[in-house]
Amino acid sequence: MGIETTGTRESLPESARRIATHVDRRRLLSIAERLISAPSPTGRAAPAADALASILIEEGFAVDRLEAGHHESPAVVARLASSKPGRTLQFNGHLDTVHLPFKGPRVEGDLLTGSGASDMKGGVAAAVEALLALRDSGLLAAGSVLLTAHDLHEAPWGFGQQIDRMIADGCVGDAVLLPEPLSDRLPVAGRGQACWSAVIRRPGAPVHEVMRPLDEPSVIAAGAELVSRLTQLNDQLSVEVDPIAGRSSAFIGQFHAGEIFNGFPQTCHLEGTRRWIPGTDRANVESEFRSLMAGLADSTRTTIDLNYQLVRDAFFLDQADPLVGSFGLAFETISGRPLPIGPKPFVDDGNSFWALARVPAITHGPRAGGQHTVEEWSSIEDLIRVANLYALTATLYCPGG
């Protein structure tokens, strides 16, 4: 499922210059525009996956399509292999976009816009261009680069099921780069996240407020008590602090009840998130949360239907890992400055690589914005920078010393 390259060794500045001559702006933009032109809401990303597979096949790569539990949109897998053994660096990205009105690609000066331009078809295109620049430059002296792209990333329509299955099935490198739109820091820690929704119910039929039985429980009062208990939990979690990732939390984002101002509601609906720091047992987090809900139902004489959905576990990156050294050196060579460390503000597939396989993963993509809106954009010059950075990192990491 790949192409083999012989590879050469030369100084780092020389390698950077050679890669730069093989990163093709026009080709990168063409790849990005073809991906963006294929509508791919989460769960239905097959058109974008097919487009990516076609691009790689046209470039001479053998492509595998892995269902990984999602036959509607098989993932795309390709490999660039050297003639010598060494580490495998994985470039991984998702092809699905959030469920918003589709906008096709457009170039406006330095900006590429359109659905997925930022999150993250622009980044996937940069990773593909890095793969092609490595092939064309012949600089992969050892090891290989594994390119993977998949569906089912964006919550609440997907929760990483496809990439999780790929990891479980062994479709994983020794380290991973993910071109999500985060460019101002090296994220070395991040919180885990679960989404939850609770529907509080009372017995009995719909009724006017003045006709309600006086001994019947109030779902609004129970909802208010849930707000109080989760506020107390959030206060208690203030002691769980990671110096980089931040603090654990319990959050409420929605509270709904009733159909009319003087009706006695039958249901009350609340939604929110639960986040935790690295080193926390996610199973305990869920168990304690479910116990809180069960206790509330008992004390308020209501029933509570709880949907608790893991999005991603917490994330940690060992700064002594060879990937960090290779990436940092490549970044400084290209940018002329070190990249400061910091937190990962969101959850992504890097969390899964670390939590499920203890594979180091660095999230780094283009300067971009408009994620989860209809106004997505990426800097074209920064997409080119990312392509150069990924290719140079591979030359440093894959030989394995």
C-alpha cells in the first residue's frame, strides 16, 4: 500500500531547502480544493475519502480502504516506505465536517475558504503534500510514513469510533502528527471530555399548574437541584489541576422544561460536559457521575434518563519522546524560533492514540479559523509551512537515530 524511496542523508538546512523546492503550492491547493469540493458531513464522508484515494492513486500510491466498523465511508490508508528499516511516522486526519450548510472552495489572496478548509481538509492536504515532497526529494533515509484519513470525528455525530477501531486493529505508526488547526504551541497535555444529557421525568399526565397534585414531584425543582449538585461537584473538582492542561470540570450548557408558562412540566432536559485531567481514570469519572444522577432521582422521586458519551480520554505527551525532539528541531529550522509548550484546548484523535495505544501524538496544523462555522479559512502560506514541517520532521524521526 505504498511507494518506496531510497533516501539520502545530508545536513538539516540542506534537507529543509531541498524539501522546500519540492513542496508545490499549486499541487497543495489543488488537493485541498478537491477535498473541500466533496461534501462530507460526519457519518457521510465517503465523497471526500473517495477524492483523497483518487488523488493518491493518481500519484502512484497503492491505497487501502479500511471499513473499521464504518462501511459507509471506508478510511484511506497509504504508505511511503524507504529501502531501510526504521520508525514509522503517521500523518493522520479526519475528512468529515460538522453538519452545517456546505460551502465550496475559494481562494482569496492568502486565504483558502470553504467547508473543512480549517477543520481539517486544509491540514490533510498539507500532510499529503508533505508525503509527496518526501517522495520527490528522496530524503526519507529509513523507515516509512503512514498516511491515514477517516470519518466519524466530529461530535455529536461521531465520537472517533472509526479511528479507535483502526488503532485497535494495529493501523498505527510509532508516532503521529495531526494537522488540526493549532499552530501557536506544542500541546503536551489536554483534558478528557464526555458529553452528557439528562431527561428528568415525573409520573402523571400533562396538567395545568392549578390542577396539579400537590404531592407530585416537580421536574423543574429536580433540575434546579441537579444544577446545584453539579455546581458543587465543579467546585470540588477545582483541586484537580494539571499545570498545563488546566482543571477538571463539570459544566451545564442547556436547561429546558415545559411547553407553556402555566403548564406543569412532565420533563426537564439538561445537557453539558464533564472534563478531567491526565492521570484520571475515565471509568471512575463516569461511575461517579452516574451515581450522582441516581442519588438525585431517589431524593426527588423522579426518574432520570442519562446519556453519557465519552468523546476522548485525556491526553499527555512525554517531552522526552524522540518525536518531540525531531518535531522541535524541524520547527526551529523552518521558523527560526522554538515552539512554546502549552495545553491542547480541545480533544482530538491524538487523545485516542495516547489513551488507547500510548503512541505519542503532536497536534500541529495551519494558522486557520472559523472551525465549526460556515466561514472556515486557512492561510495558504501556512499550509505550505506545515507541509515543509511534516516532511522535515519525518526525515529526522523515521531513521530512528
